[in-house]
Amino acid sequence: MKSPDPDSRGAAAVTTATNPRVLEHPERAEIRLEAVLHALSDAVRLRIVRDMVRGEGEEFACSSFVLPVTKSTTTHHFRVLRESGVVRQLYRGTTKLNTLRRDDLEALFPGLLDSILTATEAQSARLGEE
Amino acid sequence: MKSPDPDSRGAAAVTTATNPRVLEHPERAEIRLEAVLHALSDAVRLRIVRDMVRGEGEEFACSSFVLPVTKSTTTHHFRVLRESGVVRQLYRGTTKLNTLRRDDLEALFPGLLDSILTATEAQSARLGEE
């Protein structure tokens, strides 16, 4: 077997597959209910989604959320939200901006996100949290 | 330190704390949304809950579910459902009977279970599953 030309292969790798600035997302048809429920089965991730719904505007930097976890844990939580199809993440400069994929979720599972957010608010009120 | 009397200790253990036939459940006020969403973030557990809602009657033996997993995995799934507060499990003779805690879930999170079950049906229809 002949190795591919290292120059052309390297160029392709830098601009596509291994480019760390291209973040993978499931297409709408690839989003699975089980993964969405798993993504939302964590208090910090629920809070991120709630804050995105409450907040003004559509794009949120990861650093705009005040969370009781380290930066690397925050990064992990956003990755789970992205890989499940709950948020879309795009780089702008060196900042990752997050958008809730509300239209995709609503098209697949009408009413689900609202019902989970309502349940979150009910639980916070019951437990005396903000 | 003196060891407890082995006889009285053994008797207590058999009838209370370590009795494997007394199954632990969260009280209604102890049920947490995150745990319920985690319990429902698995295809097999979603199917169990869907079948309990569809089925006639209220009590279901674990063995009454036709699931594509081993018996010990089935036992694990029912334990996750019980410990999160989604089902109640009681022994009748040597059989564990399962009841959906619909009233408790509805009181805490109105509409949530229905919305998740609707999403399950939508996904099954979309993916061409039963």
C-alpha cells in the first residue's frame, strides 16, 4: 500500500476532520429522546438551559453562566448538551457561543422542553432555591 | 469495645435493616426531577414505563415485560426506576410487583410524564419502531 501524499493529506486534516474549532452536532433527525433526557438529568445542565430560556438574546458565551463548578466541568456540561442536540455551539474568535436548539427540539418532541422547564421551576420553588 | 450479642443482632438484621424483601423508596417529597429524567433516559426503562401506562391493571411483575436484555439487567432497570421514584415495587410471595407512581409524579411535575411518553411515541413512529 502506498501512503497518501503527506502534503495534501495534512492540508485536508487541518481544515476539516481534526480541526478542533469545528464542533460536531447531531442533525435534527439524529437527535434522540434518551440523549436529551440524559443531558437534562443533571442540575447544572438544567440550570444552563433554564438560564438560556430566561435570558435575553439567543447566543450565550459559556463564561456568561455563573455555575458552581470548575471551568473544565462547565466545558464538559456544554459538550453533553451539544452532543445530545440540546444546544448548538459555534466559535466566534476564541469564544464558544451557545444557542438553544429550541426549534429542533420542538419539532421532534412538541412541548417536552417546556414541560421539563416547568418541572424545574416547580422543584426549585418547592426546595426553596432561586 | 464489646461486640453486640450475635443472636439479638442477627434477629434484628433479618427482620429490619438488611431484609432483602423490604425495598427502599423515596417519599414523594424526596423525588428529584434529575433522578426521574435520568431514570427515563434509557430506551429499556422508557419502554417499561410506556408498557405500564398502556397495559391493563396497575401491578406488573418484572417478568411480564418482554425486554431485549438479561434478567439481571432487567432487575437493574427496575431498581433505577424504583430508586428515582418512578415505580413502586412490592413483594407478593417471591414475585416483585411494580406500580407506576403516577400520582406522585403528577403532583410534583404536572404533565411531565405524559409529555415524555408522547415524545417516546413520536420517536418510535419516526424511527419505524413498534
